[in-house]
Amino acid sequence: MARKKTWSELTGCEKWRMFVLGTAQVALQFVALRDLSERPQSEVRGPKAAWVAGSFANFVGPLAYLAFGRLKK
């Protein structure tokens, strides 16, 4: 099994890719958490606390909430 590279061993392209993916993850989570904080419980499918916890799962959590956790107004 290959060992993991350190940050200094990554190429410029790999560092850029990590930056873009990290930024996207933080942005998705921010949008999901902000929506959860402003949306009343009656418009959320399931308990809000579970969606907040699930939003910390990389990409999958925030996308799942945004796609399936909100009820249409």
C-alpha cells in the first residue's frame, strides 16, 4: 500500500484540486446549516438535529439535506 503524500510533496495541480474541493465542501455545509437554522421544523423532513449531524459527512450530508431534507413550501 502506498504511503500518503505530505502537502509539500503534492504538485501544484494537486494542491489546487484539494483547495477547490475543500472550498466546495465548506460552502455546501454552510448553505445546508444556514438553511436548517432559518427553516422551521415543519418544513424539514425528519429531526433537524439529525440533519445537522449528517451535514458533516463530506459532500453527501449537505447534498442529501438539500435534495431530500427540505419539504416544498
